Amino acid sequence: MSADHFYRPEDGHGLPYDPFKAIVAPRPVGWISTRGPDGAVNLAPYSFFNAVVSHPPIVMFSSDSEKDTVAFARQTGEFVCNFVSAGLADQMNLTSASVPRGTSEFDLADLAMAPSRVVDAPRVCDAPAALECTVTQIIQPLDRHGAALDVWTVFGEVVGVHINGAFLNDGRFDTARADPVTRLGYRDFGRLGPVFALTRPDD
């Protein structure tokens, strides 16, 4: 039996690569589109993304430093989260490039934009689903000593939902058919494996 590897993050992990993101995995990819007050459009993927409330539906994404996505969301109070399918993985990756403000990642990745219904930010036309969101909070997380980190976490209430009809099956969004890309650690991504159902003991 192999010995456990234990470390305190403040002391360093002692490994060739930091395992934290590989342990907290898989994570959905938040492919966030925004439009700035001047009309500039931004599209970027975030690996720290998830749903946090079901009623009303609220999602969050977290960014190291205040990049264009956070700045535009703060200035306009809106963003869109686009579902990343495996067929869009390469284009999603292209939109992670560091480019000058004013550069459209939609053009960079040869992605078609589609208009949203409630918010002004566009969505990825070919995404299986998209969530239009209104910003509810933007917080700067603190460490355990109370020091503010150079990280911004944006929460948004979902005010509009787009679903490509090809991914509806008997009234349910068919996640397996949509083939989501998940974020793992290091440079690794994943895809959905076998799906199974479990009934809760009190159901």
C-alpha cells in the first residue's frame, strides 16, 4: 500500500505540479460572453464555474484578476454562460488566448454570434444551451487571515435559457447527447462517461 502524500498548501505541495485543480474535478467550463458599454464583445472560458442556487437559478464564475469579462459584467450587469460541447472544444480553447481589448474572440475562433433575448451580451450560436444572466453580486474572496485576494467571483441570476431543440429528449435536456467538456487539472479536459441514475432513499 502506497503511503499517503500530505501537505499544507502554505508550505507547498512538494510535487512537480499543483494537484489542487485535479482533485476538485471534473468541473463544468463557464464559457462567458459579455458586451462592454462601448459595444466591444468578449468571450472567455473559466474553469471555476458552477451552479450555486436552483430557485431562482444562480450561477457563478471566478476570475484571477479583473479581466475584460469581469469588467464588462460589472459595468453592464450582464453576461451569458454558453454550454461547451466536445465539438466546440478547440474553439473554446482559442478564446482563452490573451488578446488586446477590442479583439473579438468570436472572430478569433470563427464562431457565429446569436442575439440574446433578455440581456445585451451575445451568445454562441452553436452551443447546445446558453444561460442569460443578470449580475447579482461581485465579491473579492478573502483568505483565512482576512486578506483580499486578486480574484473576483461573479454571481448571476439566470433570466433567460436557450436550448437547442436537438438536445431535448422527452422533455429533458439530454446532457449525454450534448457531450459536455469538463475541466480537470493541469492541461487536461474530460468528456462525460457512462450515465446512471440513483433514487434517493427518501424519494
